[in-house]
Amino acid sequence: MDFERNEEQRQIHQMVRDFAREQILPLASGIDATDEFPGELIRKMGELGIMGLPIPEEYGGVGADFVSYISALEEISYASASVGVILAVHTSVGTFPILYFGTEEQKQRFIPKLASGEYLGAFALTEANAGSDAASLQTQAVRDKDTYILNGSKVFITNGTEADVYCVFAKTNLERGNRGITAFLVERDTPGFRVGKKQEKMGLHGSATSELWFEDARVPLANRLGEEGQGFSIAMRLLDGGRVGIAAQALGIAKAALDAAANYVRVRKQFGQELMQFQGVQFMLADMATKVEAAHWLVYHAASLRGQGKPCTKEASMAKVFATDTAMHVATDAVQLHGGYGYTKEFAVERFMRDAKVTQIYEGTNQIQRIVIARHLDS
Amino acid sequence: MDFLLDREHEQIRQLVRDFANNEVAPGAAQRDEEEHFDEAVFKKMAELGLTGIPWPEEYGGAGMDYLAYVIAVEELSRVCASTGVALSAHTSLAGWPIFKFGTEEQKQKYLTPMAEGRWIGAYGLTEPGSGSDAAGMRTTAVRDGDDYILNGSKVFITNGGAAQVYVVFAMTNPEQKTRGISAFILEQGMPGFSIGKKEKKMGIRASTTVELVFEDCRVPAANRLGDEGFGFKIAMMTLDGGRNGIAAQALGIAQGAFELARDYAKERKQFGQSIAGQQAIQFKLADMATKIEAARLLTYQAAWLESTGHPYGQASAMSKVFASDTAMQVTTEAVQVFGGYGYIRDYPVERMMRDAKITQIYEGTNEIQRMVIARYVLND
């Protein structure tokens, strides 16, 4: 066992941490207030290699390991959970599927652009009536010679209004349930494909969540990802890594909320002393810090397994449930420790609390995660 | 980063697990029922080399690290928390301060027979009027020529009566409060040292818990551990590491209860299906397993920090709080999963729930741990 980062992991962590604290943190409340996609920031992240951190160098990435990628997501989410999710979706479910399942031609065509940040990636599985239950997808893809014709719509698509390439799931065979699902790489300028309007959310402002519409959208056969009917297994293969990514995002939010609360109680005075002198306050902070520490090790344990190519379904779900529940708990208590000020936009903690909420919901609700964990209790 | 156990640690886990299943588990219910500390179990641990895991071979130890030790306590506690705490008190509370602060002579004389398991160790800090607040200690030690004369009493002493070696704290200078405390190594049978009342407890009933009484007890100055006035520091540093031993005990209790609940849920049929088919039970089991996994990582990390020479005070306070709260919650839920049977002594989960409770209290209550953690967080 070794709980320390190796030299490369340390360097990447430091680089991303410095960038996040210097370049992202000052912009975070503005991104939240305007709900505008931080395009300039994403461009800078592309220049630094952050948009292609875990992508092999031969495809224009940095070639960092999965643990380094996860620590980047954590540090960026510490500064801004919105930027964190933009990066997580772009990488974990926007780029990895092409890397894992794409043909060499598809990899050459898309990955260097994604890794450099020239292209932004997105992932479109969820529909109005198919969230956790992917088998009930209604978007259809019908083969017509060298193209597929897609019809249907998707909702809650992160990076939706901004992405250049979307990993889209549609049914090619309505009778086969999960086995009738196929994945496609849909490019933004595809005829018949339309990006809907931005969806207004409680938190994660600026992450450009939107609907997608397919009206006889013609997608070339060359853009089918994997085989017909392989879509569901592609989606499932991405889940473990994606869940660890969201767990890291939640961990970043939780650490930011803990630090904000610790700083505030050191200076805020009531009854003639700093709040930190009150045992009731100390105990809240102790519990917050302990849960954050526990979440930290669950996240890096799962990331390490994932990075070594070992099975990690249970560990990824555990990290996701625990880190996201911790983020919600810690952010809520951070608001509480700020009192009335915590409820105002003057302090970041109210944003942390809004941002934390979705981490319990997306990338498989925490209820779904518990079902997954329960299925793996013998291992 | 690498969270996989290396071969040495896997081996000790397997060794202790087999031993625990074959030699410790079978008598656990009866020992609990009879409040019987079984020295034969301790001797068997000694034969396996478990009584001095982290001490160097020159002192009769196994020369392994704290992670190996923590894994052993976890595996023993998985089937019998009383056996787990006996080893934990022996190693972390009695062995550790002698190893860290003892003179060469003291180590040869006391640590070696303890590491070899010929002698059992105990730790006497708590008094009726001073638990978490050590400065309120009343036991005194007055220098008289080459001896100290101890008067006073200690309570809740794990392994007391069975132990031959006791690390005891007493005031050598009451005016200096915590800076007036000194540590001593006492032997069973020293004149004026007697064992008082044996406590009847809710749980860990197969570990012995007694009162120690000192009536003009003469202890040679050669048995003073560290300098005069250094006792409080020794006590606190000992507890820092000891906490992680308790975290390991709690982790083992939780793991044992979880496994029983999981297996029972698969067997038990109601409404025509096993109760494991009910989502309410699945979610309970998922939460239990997740917390145990988190507790394990916290506990192993604290042990790793100590083994590799890093500061571990904050980490062991966190592991202690989290693992013990997890043990209480998991054992309570395990009783719930067993339903009415869980409340019956025929099944081990009710014992595990009683055993879990103490882990939130001793070795620094969880409230004290939270004060410790808050200090670290706020001074960061």
C-alpha cells in the first residue's frame, strides 16, 4: 500500500491546482451569476493540455494516468464545479468512448481535436422518459445505405449548446431492449440535428445543459461507434470511470465548502468570541472534515483500481455515493455555519450547496448506485 | 498511489483470519456469556507471533509494520472484539510507550516477554474522577530514595488482572497539573499493588476490565518511564496510536456484522422471496458496505502514516471516530436485518452491537476525538 502520489502525479496535481486557484477561482462566481459557458477558460485549459490529460500522447493528449486525471477534476471542481463537469463530461464520456471503441480512422479524426480542446465533447444517453432505465430509449436510428437516419430527442446534455461532437445513443432495433441500442458520433453540423435551448438549472451554471433534437438527422455509417447493438455495453463500460469522475467533482466541492466554513468561523464573532471557540461549531467541522477525508480515499482508491485496469464497479459506486452525499452534507453545513450570510450570494457556499445537489443525481442517481453496490456485496 | 495490500500484509490477513475463524470464533459466545478472559487464546496468539507484530525482532517481535498490526486486530475483532481489544491494549497501550520511551534495560526486561506473549500488558491512565481530563488525576507518586511510592487507584483497565506489566500514570508534582504527571512500569505482585473490583460490562465481556489499587506501592526509580513530568506527553502520544488500534477493532466488528447480515438476508425468506430481494434491505447493506470501505481506508491510511514516519494524530482521530460510529451503525442495522432473531443470544449480532458501543467511548470518547480533529482543521 502506498497512499502518496508518485512524482508525475504530484507534478500534474500541482500544475492543475495552481491553474485552478489562479485562473478559475476568481471567475467562478461570475460564471454562476451569468450562466455563461466559460469558453475562454476552456480554451486556456486546452492549451495547457488539461482537456486531454488522460489521452495517450499519440492522439495529442498528455498521457497522464487516471489518478492524475481524477485529481485534476477534483482541483478544478474545488474552484468551479461547473468547469469541473464540463471537463469530466468532455473527457470521461465525450472522448474515452472514441478511444475505447472507435476505429483508428475515428480516433485520428476526433481525438486530437478533443484532446487539444479545439473540439468539445458531449454525451447523449438520457431522454425525457429514459434516465436510469436506458432500455426505454425512444430515439431511433434507421439504416439507409451508408447513413443512419436519427429521430428523437435527448435532455440534460452537459456541454449541449457548446459541443462539437456528441456521443449519441439510439435504438437500431426496437425489439431487442438494451441490445438494440447503438452509439453514434454526431457532429454539430449534421443536417437534421439541432441543439435545443439551454436548460435553466439550480446549480452548475455555465455548463451549457441543453436538449438535443434529431429530425431525420443523417449520420454517416463511418460515424457509428462500435457495432450495431453494442451501444448499451459501450455506455456501461464508461460508467465506472464516469462515476469516479463525478465523485472527484463532489470531493472538490466538499473541500471548497469545508475550507470556506473553516475560514469563516475563524473570523466571525458572536457573544464576544470567534465561532470556532464554540464546541457545537467545532463538532460540525470535525464531522465535515472526517467525511471529506473518507470520501477522498474512496475516490482515489477507485481511481487507482480504474487506472490499473482492475475491476472497480463496486468501488466506483461507493466513491460516487459517499463523495456526493458528503458534498451535499458538507455544503449544507457550510451554509449553516455562515448563518444568514450563507444564504446570500455574497458568499460562495450557497453556490456550493446548489452545485453539490446534482452530484447525487447525475451519472446514475445515488439510488441506482446503491443497487449496483448491493449486487456486488460478495466481492 | 497504490491501495493493494502487498504480499506480506495479505499473508498476515490470511493467517489471522484462519486463526480467528478456527480458534477464536468458536468460543466467542461462551466467553461473552461467562465474562471469561481466556489466557489460552492469548497464548495461541503468542505462538503465532501476533503479540509483538510491530516490534523489532531483537525484542522478540515480528518486525512488521503498524499496518500489519492493524490488520491483525481487525481480523480478530471480526469474530471476537474482546480478543481484538486484548491485543490492542497489549500492543498499542502497553508495548508502544515502552518501545518508544523505555530505556534499553526496560525494553529487554518488559517489551521482550510481552512481544513473545509470555507477559500480557495493560495501561493505567483513567481514574474515577478523570477520564478524558487527565489533568484531574489523583494518583500520586512520591520519590523516596531509589523508589517512588504510589497511592491512588485506576479504573476501567483493560487486561487488568491478567496482565503482568502495567504502564501507570501518576502525579509526581500535582501543582504542575499535566506537566506533573510521570509514567511508571509496574509489575503484577509489586508490594502495595492490588487488583480491585472487576467490572461487569455491556460488551467486550471476554476482556477483563478491573480497578487497580496502589497503597504505598513501592516502585523502583528504574521503572520510571521517561523523565519526571513527561508522563502526560507519553500518555497522549500513546493514545494517538492506540486510537487507530480501536479503529481497527471497530472496523473488524463492523465487517463481521455486515457479513452475517448479508448472508442472513440471502437465506431468510419472507413474502415468498429472500429479504435480500427487497430494496430496503439492499440499500441498508449498500450503505453498510460503503461506510466499512471508507472506515477501512481511513484506518489503513493512519497505520501507513505511522509506519512511514509521517504525523498521524489527525488521521488516527478521524479513523477512530469514523470506524467506531460505523461499527455502531452497522451492528445496529445488522440486528435489524436479523429481525427478532437479531435480539436473541443464539445469534452473534446482538453481541457485536454491545461490543461496538464501547469503541465510541474508550481510548478518547468520540467527542474528544472531534475536539482533536477540529483543532487540526482550524489550525491548518
